[in-house]
Amino acid sequence: MKRARQTSESIELAAILAFSGGLMDAYSYLARGKVFANAQTGNILLFGVNLADGDVDRALHYAVPVIAFAVGIALAHSIKIISKERRLHWRQAALLVEAALLIVVAFIPDDLNLVANSLTSLGCGIQVQAFRKLHGNGFATTMCIGNMRSGTELLCRYHITKDPELKRKSLHYYFIILVFAIGAAIGAVASQKFGNPAIWIAAGLMLLGFIL
């Protein structure tokens, strides 16, 4: 397998972050009141459904993490702008901030799940903005639909052109989707076994990404 030109675009780091992305979604959904950390489309859908039912409190339960996710994107962009990169690359700083947020989340009690989910979504927004390429191609570590579209398109192009590079790139996308699903499965098991501290697994993965 070809090596990425920079570590932030490597398959190894992408796998770590995708695993963490799946884990965070499973954790927030199963341990924190059935809200998605990453799948903001799902949160927006549930916001609309609850709003239509007249349940404003429940609608806000889904709306606030969406806003937090957007703030996370803005925060990551701000880190990039203000970072001097003398000793610490801005993406490393982003991972440290995300890890710190996830460590805090474990200490938040269940009656403050809205806060816990908002902080988790904030971290996910940072992640999705900071890591957007895999071997030079656009991808996401916190959701699958874009990766599925890209992987399938490349696979279709491969069957027409027989270009092995297209096949290799498509397999990268499907591999990341698989890792995301495995992360979700581990997140489900960990959430049931460890409860709120299960999110520390994701924090540890952020620190591993920082080291890479």
C-alpha cells in the first residue's frame, strides 16, 4: 500500500479516527439518551419530528448538539488560523482539545446528557474539520454516506477503465466504513459494560492520533 505524503492523510490515522467516530456515535446514542454525536442528519431529522409533535424540549435535545457540532467546525478552523506551528501542528492541537473534551464528558452525570452530548458533538465537529483527506482524496472520519458515495463512484469508474489506482482508492473508502462500523460495535459493548467512562476509549484514540 502506498504511503500518504503526510501523516494527517494516512490510512493508519484515518482508521483510528474512524474507529473513534463510530464509537462516539454508539456511546452518545446508547449511553446518553439516543442522540447522535456525529450523524447530525439524524439529529436534525429527530429535531423536526419532535417539533412536529409539539415536544419542544425533546426537539432542543437534538438541536443543541447540531449547533455544538457547527461550533466545533468553527473552532477547528480558528485553531488552524491562529496556530503558529512552531512546536505543535494545528491538527495535533485539535486532537488535544478533542481528547480533553471527551475526558470531561465521562464525568458529566446522566441528568446532564444534553451537556455531555453537546461536548461530544463539539469534539466531533473539530475532528471532521481537521481531518478531511485520505491519500489526497476527500473523506470523513465521523460519517459514512460521503465515503460510500466516493467509494462506489471510484469502483464504478474502475470497472469502466480498469485502472487499478481507482480500485485501490475505492477500497480505502470501504475500509474506513468497515472500521467505523467496528468502532460502533465496540462502543456499544463498552457503553453497556463501563457506562459513561466508555468515552475515554475515544479520548485515548485521540491521544494516539496525536502521537502519530
